[in-house]
Amino acid sequence: MTRLIVVMGVVGTLVGAGLATTALAAELKVMQTQKTKDAVVALKSETGQWKSGKNTFVLEFTSPSGQPLDAGKVTLSTSMAMPGMAPMVTGAAVSPDKAPGRYLGTIDFPDSGTRQVTVSWDGPAGKGSTKFSVPVR
Ligand SMILES: [Cu+2]
């Protein structure tokens, strides 16, 4: 019951923030959508792609039925295979946004090249992870 009241409070805040939230959401482009048994994970950014240097992004978690999913602690790490060298590993800083299931991240790539991306989460609805690749231009 407490949880329901909290959710309603958040919805009220979102309705109050209405226009600004809608404008931001409309500007984001989906880079990747991954479905697991328990969650749908969407990676989004303003440009729809990552580049060498600093990038900002949004991760959105929803349940298989489309409801926002509190994913708890979320991490995103990337790895790039480098011939004759150890893989190049770059991690992101990820923190929860105000909206449930929404996380804001920054990541700083030292160079371009395709990254293997791992997103992991550990929250009230369970833990999980998903892997996919993203080109860095
Ligand atoms: Cu590299």
C-alpha cells in the first residue's frame, strides 16, 4: 500500500512536470532494446549513437507487460576486443532519475570501435543482466 502511494505521488509529479518531460522524451532516440524474461531494457540518447569522448544516455526498464520497473542498482560496462592486447574496458556512471525505472548515465570513450555492452541490475523485482553491441563512432 505504501508503495502504491509512492507511485501515485511520482505520477502526480510527472503530470505536473508534463510539458518538460514530454519534450525531453520526444528528443531521445532508441539505440538498443533488449528483452529478457523479466525486463525490457531500452538504451536511449539524444543523438541515437555513441561517439568517442563523453556521452550521456538514458536506460529505461519496463516489465514484460510494459509497466515501469524499479531495477534497483544498475551498472553498465563496455569492453572492446583489441588485437594482441587485453580488452579495453570502459565503465559508465549510472544513477536513478526521478521517474521509476529510468536511469541517467555518462560514459567517456577513449576511442571509437564497436563495444560489447553489459547492463546489470539488482532490485526489488530481481536481478539480471543483458549483453549487446554498440558501435562508437
Ligand atoms: Cu579500443
